[in-house]
Amino acid sequence: MRRRVLLAATAALALGACGSPAPATSGAAKPQLLAFTGRTLDGTPYDAATLAGKPTILWFWAPWCATCASEAMSIADLHDEYGDRLNILGIAGLGGNKEMHEFVRDLEVGQVTHLDDEAGDIWRRFGITEQSTYVILDGAGTKVVESYLDDQQLTKQVKALVA
């Protein structure tokens, strides 16, 4: 019973946050899906509103996830090829900060910004229930995809967005 009450309260809070209007930045409204903040793996505050105006990949990953590890090279390659026209933000969860750092270092994806979402706040905000999941937004901040994608599917989505 206690668990159901906690889940209901969490859902109500999440729905309330998702339905609130986005605050304005620099005279322009930021897309609602980018109205969140977090901290990088090193603890630096991060405002996702900085991603507005370009297509964006939100990559939800876990440091122990073999599928996520296999995607790291594709993420790095996409960043190298399209980084001037595309934002990529890794959102790490389901693990500790030390393991998140090791994942980024060992798989050489340090050129991409990664947030430490060990508490799961951003994962819950987007309704992410498993890793690896991509949320892909177009330049206007509209969700185009929310799903697992293999490397070919991901590349196809990116090419369509930056064409």
C-alpha cells in the first residue's frame, strides 16, 4: 500500500512538472521538453535550454549496460560528424558517479556532455523505464522519436534531422 501511495505521489509530481509552462529565455520561449536542469558527471550545473534551436539526441544510458557500451562508438561518431548541427546529451542513470566516469573514459565518449541522473529525476521526467533509450527532438524541440534504436536506425534519424 505504501509503495502505491509513493508511486501515485511521484506520478502526480511528474505530471504537474510536465504540464507547467516553460519559462522564457532570451526573449524566446524554450521548448517544454528542454525545460530541465541537471548536473554533469563532474557536478557542474547544466541547463538543457542551451540545446534549443538544434536537433537533439538525449541518450539515456547506464554504466553497466552492455547495449549502451556498444552504442558509445556510434554516439562519438555522430558527435564528430554532426556536432556542429546536432546536440547530443548523455543522461546516465541506474549507477554511481564513479562508474559513470569509468564508462565515459573507457568508451571514449568524453566529447559528449553527460549528466549524472543517479537519482532518476530526468529519467522519470521523460518516462524512461529502461536503458538504452533515445529521445530525439527536432530543432523546434518537438519529440520525433522515443525508443531504443540500433546504430543504423539512429544514423538514419540523425541524417533526416540535419539534412
